[in-house]
Amino acid sequence: MLKLSALKQTRVYQEALEEGKLAAVPLLLKAGISVEEIAEQLQINLETVRKMAQQQT
């Protein structure tokens, strides 16, 4: 059986984690949190957050 640390290294886990972070971005933008703060706290690329913010306007 896979241990949790081994599971976290799988591509499927990493992709699901990234998708979850990206799904949170619109909600955080709506709450008025800056793109810089979102990128920093979610540990995702600032340009990705900026692009998502532009798509919402």
C-alpha cells in the first residue's frame, strides 16, 4: 500500500492539488485579496493569477 508521502509524489496528486489551488483563485479575487497575496499564499505563479484576474473582468 502506498504511504502518504509516496502518494504526494504522484503526478495525479500534484495535478489535483494544482487544480484545487487554481479553483480557489476566483473566490479569493472576489474577496478582494490582491493577486500578489494570492500567488504568494497559494504558492502559484503570479502571472497565472494575473491572467485569471483579467479573465474575470
